[in-house]
Amino acid sequence: MRKDSILFIVEGEADSIFLSSLTSRFQISCEMSIVGFNIHKLYVLLKEDNGFLDIVSVLRESYQKTLNLFDRQGKTRKKEIEKIQEYLNILEKKQFSSIYLFFDCEIHHTTVCEKRNELTDQNIISIVKRNSAELNEMLDFFCDETNLKRGKLYLNYPMLESYKDCKSFFDEEYQKRFVCFGLLFKKNDKYSTYKDYVRKNGLRYNNARNFTAENFKQLIKMNIFKLNSISSHCWRGIDYNSFRELSEQKEIFRNEQIIFQNGFVATLNTSLFFVIDYKGKVLFDEVIQA
């Protein structure tokens, strides 16, 4: 019997390492491939295409244009060229049944003209509103993993590193983890970035390559509790049907937007939910009972 072939699209190397470790611990019975791309750029390209091409075709075209540009400019970015060629080989040799995208919320995403050290509080509010509108559009667009012109998007709040924003693999204090806009917009005197904060204060045993299935189960359980806390302000487990409803990406973002109004993002890692979405109630029950 032929296995399903799944494509993961991520932003960077850390995401790739995290997802590779996560899926391997739960023996996901499919062929998985991972490529890197910027979600904002991908969304613009797909909108410009008006639905004529699927995601894989758009990625292939963009990667090839980048290689051609490097060639014309005589650039010798060996590692970058090798990585793009690796992605092209993956996309040319395989046919995918599902596509998943994993990205940071990036509510603090700024343009080249917006210098973070010069932003006023009103500027920040305007930027968050603009980014919220774009993220809403993306969640509407990337909503079906089996539609190869769309795929399904998982957003992490505020970014992938949220899984490290705890003292242990199941930390009761995680319910109180909220990240202020000041830190995200680099207007904090103590920490340069959220990643810097997590590196200095978060999970010590944080190399995802070495996580066991039990470690991941505890992290997933903690984020399920946080998911419920964001929605109902109750730090406790939920049943499978409730999880299915609350973990819809649009529902999560709706609840996060309420928190945005107070100048914070509720820490939540939704990449962890992929394995439950894929394996279903049996794994969910194992996680809740862990």
C-alpha cells in the first residue's frame, strides 16, 4: 500500500528540526518532505496567480527564478544555492497528497520603512491591525491541506519558540505566559527579542532533536490546557470534540485578537497539534492522560 506523501512548508531551519523530531516520535505513517519559504511572499504569489497554479508549481517557479538570478549576478552563495536545489529536487520528484504550512504569527511584522526604534504606541497599534487583517486573509486562504492550491496553515504565537517558554515540559505557569508588544517590537530594555527572552528564561532541556515521545506529549498537553485557557480562562483538559472546535486556526486567531487589544499575545504553539490532527482521538486520549 502506497503511503501518503506530505509537504511541509516552513520559514527556517529551527522549524524543520522541530517538525522532523515531532513527527518521528509519533511514527506518522507517510512520506514527509520539508521545504523553506516565506509565507508572505507565497501568499502574494498565489493571489497574483488567481488560482491557476498549485502551491508546488509556484514554489518551483520561484526557486528557479532565484537560481537564475544568482547565476546572472555571478553570486557564489554555495550553501544557499545547494539548499534551493535540494528543495527543487524534492518538488520535482514527488507528488503530494497534502500540504501543511507552519509559521510564526508575526503580529509585529514591519516594512522596510518602519523603523522599530522610532515607532510610537499608535504606530504599533496600526501595524498590529494591518498584520491581523493579512493573517485573517491567510487563514481563510490556507484552510485545506488536501487542496494543493491552498494547504493548511498552522500559526504559532508569537512564534515557534513558544514551546520553550516554560520551565518544564508541563508547566502550570504556562497559563500566565503572555508576550507584550514591547518585547516583540524590540522596545524592551532587558531582552533584545522574544527569542532572547526564551533562551534566558525558558526550558533548559530545549533541543527538540533529543525530545522523547513523552516529552512531546507533555508539551502538547500543556498547550491543550493553554488553548482552553485562552478560550474559557480555565486551566484544565478538554474532550476531543472540544479540542477539534477550539483548535481550528481561525478560532484560535479570533481569541488571540481579543488579547491583542490589551497589547499582548498569548503564548501558544499550534505546530504541536499537527500530530493529533493527523492521528486523531487515540493519540489525543494518550496525551490528556499523560
